Amino acid sequence: MHGRLKVRTTAEEEAKKKKEQAIKAKAYLAGMEKIFKKRENNELDAEMLVLTGHILQKNPDVTTLWNIRRECFLAICDNDERNELYQKDLNFTEQCLKVNPKSYCAWHHRCWILENSTEPDWNKEVALCTKYLKMDERNFHCWDYRRYVVEKAKISPEKELEFCTDKIKNNFSNYSSWHYRSKLLPIVHPHPTEPTRPISEEILKEELEMVLTAAFTDPNDSSAWFYQRWLLGYSKPLLDISAFRVTKDKLVLSLTQSIDINEFTVTVGSIILESKNFRSARSEHQYDNVWILQESVDFSNLDSCLEVKCTSNDGKINLKINVKKVTDGYCGLRCPNFEYEFGAALKDQLRSQLMSCEELLEYEPESKWTLLTAALLMRAIDRRAYFEKSIENLAKLEIVDRLRVGYYKDLATKWKVEKKIEEWIENGDISKMIDLSNLKLSSLPYDYVFSIADSINLSNNCLQNRSLEKFYSFQFAKTLDLSSNLFKDDIETMLIKQLNNVEIKH
């Protein structure tokens, strides 16, 4: 038996590991006890820096210890001594980042040192980020830090965009780089005429070509697909007046975003309405989309067509909508912007990409990213012509991607409601009924649009109690059909508190 190495059993290895952990835990607790005792005695000295350093070198995620180090630095009155310690701590954080390159605490401490240093070298920090991103190009902590130091170093967005391009070419699976790209492009290549469009169509065409190559290199990687959705998507709509209606009994103003009405002046034709006389549809809310006038005003002598204005008190925001006289007052509605409207040349590019997606789906019919992207491409090309097909894709996604069923249901709901809104407006009688029945709706987007409708049919859907908050917007509703949904409890009692004189069917 002599001369043979003893092979430890699993139990022996486990016992040894536990013994080592116990020794480390004992040393950690002893170190922390000594640190807290010194802190209690206000001994923020060189020894404290050594003690905290010993622990942080092994575990850089102890936030309290970084805070104590900062207390030590601030206790030093001599600026030269403090700056010397700052430089040492920059080197120290590098050592800690080698232990854990994704330590929030270490990156934050580095920011603090540079902000408090008299001569921070921001260009050196940019170089450090470049070095770290060579080692791990998907370290999002480093990407966040890079955006911070690049701004301080005054590196041009054009140069950073080149850096992003190189990183993406090296590795398409780099979500942080794609995300950074989406922040840089609107600065470097803004759309020349439309503020809601992030980049020009010429650059958008190039980006779509690049992202398709990335997406098809690895169809199961989500990074490029997410970026493509940003390229095709529509950002939050700009603040604007969505709808307006006034009768002898009520005046309602709806907007695309929530505002504090006290920061605005509302004018109907030549009549100025005081903001203090408006209340939120949700009663005590300071911000809301839907506002109701609480005073009686005579609009009977005004013209048949009026301009309603909502102007911020500082004069920077001027919102307008034209309204027409109807049987019982005045009414107006602006159709929301649902997606970007692309030019003919770009639509040809989108059709080509849709064909590529459909070819890929022949080989991989359950590729969730391809199914979703194909649906989004259809919407971008012609949402009406491809409506049924895009909804079919979402239905397939509910089957192949069960973890995100709720998302696909809500997205299908959004597209169905948008279609109904367009049809409602085209029919012309916008103050009457909007029929949203039998659509399998899981939520209620664009609720503020329906603030002027007399009757709303939401029967035979999948609405639940979480949608009840939306019904505050239905200020002109006389009938509300909620039958055959998934509501719980006595919804009629709940809704009476929100709406007056409404007939509820459920």
C-alpha cells in the first residue's frame, strides 16, 4: 500500500470543504466585529482601510465596507493625502473587479472616487472599459460604467457607435452593445422631420440589414431580435389631445399621456376654462389622462367647428384638436399613432425580411423569435392586410412559448383594439357605441379614447378585475356591457363608485 496516493471520498471532500468554510466565516466575523468596533469609536484611520480591504479583496459585494472606506477618505483633511489614497483605491477596485467583474459595489465606488478626485483621468477609465470588454464583452456593469465615463471624457457619439459596431461584429450575442447602439443612433442619425421616429430611414435600412444577419446567424439568441423590435416599434406617443366632448351636463378632455391639469390652461373656442375647476376621472389623482370640468359653461353660441387648446403655463407645450358641433354639444377624436409609417423603399426591405423569416419558419416552425418578428414585420408593412396572419402568429406563440402567454395575449389585445378604433372612427359616429365584444381581450389599452362614447360593449372577453381601473375613463357611458368576462366579486357595486348613471350588464 506504500507509495500510493490516497483518493478522498466524497464525504471526506465535503467535510474538508465545510471545515474551510467555517475557518473563513470565523475570520470574516472577527474582521467585521473589529471594523464595527473601530467605527463605533470613530477610528476612521489607515488601519480601518487595511481591515476593510482584507475582506473586500475576497468579497467585493459588502456595501457597508465600501461606505466605511468612503467615510475614512472624507475624514482626511489634507487634500494631497486624500488624492493619493484615491489613486490607490482605484488600483484596489481593479483588484476587486478581478474577483468579481460584475460587482455593483466596486463599480459604484470607482465612480465615487473619480467624482471626488481633483484630477480624474476619464480617458484612462474609457481605456479600462475597453480592456474589460475584451475579456467579457457582455459585462453590462462595464457597459453602464463606460456610458458614464465616455460622457465625462467627452468622447463623441460617432466614435462610440464605431466601438459598438466592432463589438457586435465580434459577437452578435451582445445585448448590452445592441442596447447602447439604440441610444447612440438617435443622436448620430436622428430622423430629419419626425421627432417620434428615432433614426432616419436610410440608416434604419442599413440597421435592418445588419440585424437580420445577426438574427439568422443564431435564431435562438434573443439579442438581435430585441434590437430589431426596437427598430420596428413605436415609442410612447407624444403628449397630445386624444378626445374632447361637451354636452349641457358634462365636459371631458382626454390626453395621450397623464398630466397635471393645474400646469395647463384649457381654451374652447374663445372661452378660457380655469384648470382649478377640472377634476381627474380618478377623483383624487394629481396626474391623469382624462379630466372633467366641474363648472357649468354655456357653449351654445359658439361656431359649428371649434379649436380646443391645452397650453402649458410656461408656454412650451401647445396641444390642439378640432371639434365639431353634434346633436347634444361638441365632439372630437384624434386617432392614435399605432406604428411607424415607413416609406416605399423601406417597405421593400421589410418585405424581403418577412420572406426570409417565412423561409426560416418552414425549417423551424416553432422558432419563437422568428414568429414574433414576422408578426411585427407584417404590422410594419401593412397592419390591415396582414391583421389575421399576425394574430395567428401570436396564437402559435402562446403554444410554443408558454412562459410568455400573458404577453402574447396582451399584444393581440392591443392590435385588436387598434383595429376597432380605426373602424369606429371611419364609421363616423364616434360619440355612440364602440363594439369591443368577442375579441378575447385580456386587457383594455387606449381606454382614454373611449371617454366620449355613450355605449361600450365589452362582452364575451377575458377581462379580469385588474381592468376595472380603466373604466374610470368611460365618463359619457350610459350602458356598459361586461357580460361573459372573468370578473370576480360584485363588480357592479365597484363600478357605481367610478361611473354615474350607467347601466351595467354583467
